[in-house]
Amino acid sequence: MAPSILSADFGSLAEAVGAVANVADWLHVDVMDGHFVPNLTIGPPVVRSLRRHSGLYFDCHLMMTNPGEYLEAFRDAGADGCTVHVEIGGTDELVTGMHELGLRAGLAANPDTPFEALEPYLGDVDLVLCMSVFPGFGGQAFMPEVLGKITQVRHAIDQQGLAVDLEVDGGIDLATAPLVAAAGANVLVAGSAIFCAERPWEATEAIRAAACRERRGA
Ligand code: DX5
Ligand code: ZN
């Protein structure tokens, strides 16, 4: 489970992170540049501040046109892994750059980007992120049409025997978590379903339980 702080109260981020600290596996940090996506959020200074309050794995989702210029700053601020979008190009160089900096390297695809765009990089990355909404905003409805792509990525990972995490991000809640788990996702990002809930830690555990039930049944 990777709670996304995009839906948390930005005025009390440390408190929000504390609310899920004991149940989250990762903390998902959504970085938006106002260019790749029509929204602005946070950058390395906020990651640095949060690092002082949390030992969680920081999973930084870089929705940026030029993430290469900021990878070192994110690493220095305390990011553990960074994920860049395949749509911006220059993937080989970005993945190499992340690894040289000691970051786990993720590659993300928007809902309308096909499996074939990710396929050539599966052997090079540590994580594939399938977006199940168009990135830019929290609280959007899950797009079931991405389930086919998630299944394709899972199949390829298993067939090639790769140690690659398969993350899904966007509209994940109690109802949709079982669907993506059944399709093969092993890392679930949830923003509003966690941070808009009265008790974020309970919401995190409930979503995890729903997903795990499905994986066992699969
Ligand atoms: C969307 C972000 C997501 C977002 C998910 O652009 O990448 O991480 O926070 O939020 P929910 O879970 O509300 O769809
Ligand atoms: Zn995200």
C-alpha cells in the first residue's frame, strides 16, 4: 500500500504521514510541474522536510516534462525511488540516471499509452506504474479499460522472471483494489480513499485486505 499525500492536508503533511506510518509500505509523493500535467504540487524541498518526519520508502511519481534535471535534487532530498513517464521520451537515459544516483527506477504510462510502449524497458526498471486515471488530480474515477494493460504487464514480468513491481495509481478504493490485484498489481496507490477517510490507517488496511483477498483467490 502506497498512500498518496496528494489528497492530504498540505498544511499538515507530517501529521498526515504520521496517520498512515504504521500501515503504509510506501509513501507516494505526486510531483506535478504544471506542464506535463495541468497542476502544480510539490518538489524536493517538501520531500526533504517530510524525510525528517518519516522513515517510510518515498515513492516519488514525477509527472514532469523534464524530470532528468531534478533527479539528483529528489535523491538528495530523500527520495528512495522515482518514477518518470514513458510519454516524455529519453527513457533509457532517465533510467540509467536514476540507477546511477542509487534510486529505484520506475516507468509510468498514462491510461491511453499502450503496453508496447513499456515493453522494451521491462528488463531495465524496478517498477512499472500503470495510471488508471489521467494524471493531474486526485479523486478521479478509476478507468477499468486499463485492466487489460495491467494483465499484459504482469504476464510479461512473470514470463521473463523479472523482479519488477507493478503499481497502479488512480481511483483505487475498496471496490477497485480487488480488480487491479486480480489483474496482477502488487503496489496500490490510493489518495482520496485514504486521506479523505475519517481514519486513514483503517482505510489503508481495508483496501489492502480487499486486494489481498483477491490475490489469494486468483
Ligand atoms: C494522480 C496522481 C495520483 C493521485 C491518486 O495524478 O498520480 O497519485 O493522487 O489519487 P486518487 O487515489 O484520489 O485517485
Ligand atoms: Zn501518483
